[in-house]
Amino acid sequence: MTTEVLINITPAESRVAVLENGTLQELIVEREQKRGIVGNLFVGTVSRVLPGMEAAFIDIGLEKGAFLHVSDVSAAKNDEGETRPINQVLTEGQRIFVQVVKDPMGTKGARLTTQITVPARYLVLMPDNAAIGLSTKIEDPEERSRLEQLSAELNENNKHGLIVRTAAEGCSRDELQLDIEYLHRQWKAIEERAKEAKSGDCIYSDLELPKRIVRDLVSTDIEKFSVDSKETFDKLIDFAERTTPEHIDKIQHYVGERPLFDLYGVEDEIARALQPKVDLKSGGYLIIDQTEAMTTVDVNTGGFVGSTSLEETIFKTNLEATLAIARQLRLRNLGGIIIIDFIDMVDEDHQQQILQSLEKALSKDHARTHVIGLSELGLVEMTRKRTRESLGHVLCESCSECGGRGFVKTAQTVCYELFREIMREARQYDASQLLVLASEEVIELLIDDESSSLAELESFIDIPIKYQVENQYSQENFDVVPM
């Protein structure tokens, strides 16, 4: 499998596309005016303690108060390892050092932790925890043992803990040593800044998106990073020379006349990723519906009729859907609770194969996923860790016409609402005539199909009615003006 990373830079926006065998798998968008703050460290103030929720709201200088649960407070456990109540751990007005683990999303503020981590290329520093942890994606027992022992030796005289990242697999002692020295310098600088900081100050922020991508992915099986900005390319080369000089040849400057994302068909894929319907090659399709509470995925056979039995047709459609679902969750960055309604299968072996195929497809996802299994209703329940806004929420906003419902009232429904409004206005005001302002579709229906009903209404209220098309009105908008 060939994997490429495309980095598209404009003055106000950075976009990163991850392609596997030429197919877009992941898209990250970061805008200058709304940069993500996950990983940033703040000095905050406890604004409210909520014993009933075992949580507190922390003021870190954002528009909305940030949320801190007692389970994310490093000092919450007593000597017996039990978690103390939140009001015994935090008090209102208390100064506190926190890190953002989830960006603000919709109506919710940022999610915080006091269990600080600072990442580098191979290691993650844990200032308040002396343990050594390893990424679960490092599977070889001998390699796990080597890295754990090596990290412990290099970190022997330090009180801080470490997490060994997946990228550390196969790296040398010297490479780990450089990472540890960098992290210790970084943490010392953070502590110095924290002493002088005021409440709401950000004292550490993660790298900008292009550098972050190079840091996190350069040591993996990525074949090349194509960057369409000379300035960003120069910055990445300088960054790679200081951190990963052996991989510097992977970073290339794209100088073609055709836009980089157009060349690889990424723009078309982004447009499709904003649609609810996803076509499958077999003729089946998915319907993906994202709400604030959860995301639902409905699998349908569509035009796929198969060539053997109905059960085999259903199984093949569901099997193809598992790959498409895993890709769409990653591409659209859908997180939280996800309910998948596969086509009902009678064969229990088929059911298990579908679950196994879904879990295998999800194993490539960088976000943590957990497939719970089939419910009694035959629905697959799963979760995907959400740390930033979904692609749809980043690129889109609620429809001003329908208010985010996804549908509008028919012109006929609006006509009947107009009739009722005319009755109300006629009773309330002593008007010589009424003027109806509405969209072209509604006015046409009034004077055509509903003309007899309108004439009957005009006769009943004994007031003449005039009509005027308002091009600025949506189909649901109208006004009845007494004159």
C-alpha cells in the first residue's frame, strides 16, 4: 500500500489530505481564525464546582467555560487510590494548570485534564506520572521489552514519566536520548512561563498543522509529503533537519500549475464527504446522518441484486459497507456514539464476519474506536474518540432556509398557514384590504391551484386580498400586512 500526504496552504487555511493507494482516507482542516487548541496548556481559574456532576468549569480565557471531570484531575486520588469528591479537590477561584483534550464543539466548551502530556517524535512526557507506558500498536513482545527497558534507563534520574509512541518501534538508543533531552528542556521552559502567567494565558501550544503532521507521520510508511507552498516547504525542511534528518527526502515541493488537491481528485472527494449518501461499487449505498447526540449509518442494497441467494447478496453488501464505513468515519472525522444499521442477516457466521471486517477496517484509524457488537435490534453500536470538530461542522453551517432540519415545508402547507394568518389579521384589524407577501412558489400556488379556496376566503372575510412576490423570502416565509 502506498501512502502520500498532500499539504495545501493558503493564507488563512491549511489542509492536509492523507491518501492510501490514491484514495482519500483522512482530511484535516485548520483555519487561522479558528485553530484547534487540543494539546495546549493553560493557566486557568476554577469558576464553578459542580458536586452533582463531579466536575468543574474552568475559565481559560475562552468564550465558554471549559469542562474538567474529577477523573481527569491528577490530584483527585487519595492514598488508598480512591477518587475523592470534586469539592474536596477543587475550590472556586483556585488557580489550576490544565491541558485541552477536546476542542469546543457546538454548544459544549473545551474538555480539560490536569494529567499533562507533552509530545515529541518518539516519546510523550508525563510530568505528573513516573510510569513508563508503551503504545498498544507496538505488538512485538521483544521490541516492547527493549523499548520499555531502554526508556527506563534513559529516564532513570528523572521524576517524570514517559509514553513510548508507535513511531519509536525500531529506533536507536541515541534517538530516544535526543527525544528525552528535548522533552525535559521543553517542560522546564513551560514551568518557567507558568510562574509568570496570568489566568487565561496559554503557556504552551502544539505545533502548527504542517509541522505536526510531519512530526507524527514522517517515521511511518508515508512515501512522500507534497507541499504546494514554498514558504511552508522551507519551514518543514528546516524542522525535519532538526528532528528527522533521515526522512528529509520525503518532503517535496509541488510546483505544478494545476492545484495540488485537484490533481489528486481531493476536492471532489471533499464535496462527496459532505453528502449524506455514499454509493458503494456494488450498487448499494450508505446514508450517514450526523446529529449532536450521535451518528447513524444506514446500509441499503440499492441496485445490487446479486447472482445467488438473497442472504449472500445482503452479506456481500454489508461486507463492502464495513470498508466504506471505516473510511467515511475517518474522512468525515465523525466521533462519539455511532449506530450502524446493517441489512438484517439471518446467518450468525455472517454476522460475526461483518463485525470482524469492521474491526479490521477500523484498526487503521488513528482515533481510538470501540465496537460494542450487535444489539437486540440488530444494530451495531460503536464509539470513536472525538477530539475536534467533524469535517461537516468545520466546512458547513446550519441551513438558513430550514434551520438545520434538512427539509422545508411544502408550498401547499405554507398556503394553508397563510389562510389561517389571513383569518387572524382580518379579525384583529379593521383593514380595508390585506397584502400578502410570499415567495414566488407560494404566490403561484395561491393564484392557480388554490384560487377557488382563496376566493371563498376573500368572500368570507369580505376584505380584498392582494399578492406580491418577495424574491428574498424563502418558501416558508410570508407576511400578511393590513392596509
